[in-house]
Amino acid sequence: MDEREFDDFYNASYSRITGQVYAMIGNRDEAEECVQEAFVRAWAHRRKLERAEYPEAWVRTTAYRLAVSRWRRTTRGRRPADRALGAATEAAPPSETHVALVTALRQLPEAQRQALVLHHLADLPVHQVAREVGVPEGTIKARLSRGRAALAALLSDDSNGGLQEGASHV
């Protein structure tokens, strides 16, 4: 993979992967940092990435693992306090629907959240989600079913006193 091909790969997939990792971990800045680091690692391993069947999955998995590693370091208190201080970044505010979805996703067990994000936001088929996560397809189907049910309940609770989308109020 030469520099131009890698740039094309980066431009085509950066936003999508960032959105997916954000949905999995619930922190946009952290997701952006992890995806950027994953692309740095992808560049360093571009020969292996070139042979990978799904290079985007490789970057997404690397970014997710980086996020988990950072979370573990943070919870153990090993991360320097001044690292959290930095220049504020300007980003367009997310929509209310987006915030509600991410909030609801954060309340789900990690395995269900990961399955839902990979299948519905990353548009991966069940067999590919199973391969990426390392579990049987039946397990992914169960996680998707349970996750969708839990997500539906959480989102219906969040929407202004139980109002469903499209319902009117007086």
C-alpha cells in the first residue's frame, strides 16, 4: 500500500470509524485520538494491512483496543492528571437524537453495545461481526436481539416522558 492508497483509505474511512468507536465508548475526543493512533499504527503495518481481508476492521479493532487500554489506565490512576488538560476543540454539537442514542448505548453491557455498533452503525453482516469479535454467530445474534430490546426500552424511557417519535403532545 503506497502513500496515495493509504491516504485514500484514510479519507474514505476515518469519519466512519471515528463514529463507530465513539458509539462504542461514548467519548468523541477519546474516539478521535484512538482512531488517529490506530491509523498511525496502520501506516507502520501497511504491508500487513494490505494483505488483510478487511483493513477497516483492523483499524477499528485497533482503535477500540486502544480505547479500552486507555480506560483501564485511567481507572487505575496511572494516567498523569495534566494529560486531560488541553486546548478545547470546536465541534458541531450533536443532535438530541444522537445524544440520546449514545447515552442509551452507554447503559448497555459492553458486548451488546459492541455488537449493535458493528452491525447497525458499521453495517457489518453478522458473520463478520462474529469474526471481528471472536465469538460464534449465534452469540452475536443473541447480543443483537437483547441489545435492541434493551435499547428500545431505554430510548422510549428517555423521550420526554415516554413519548414515541412522531407522537404529538399538547
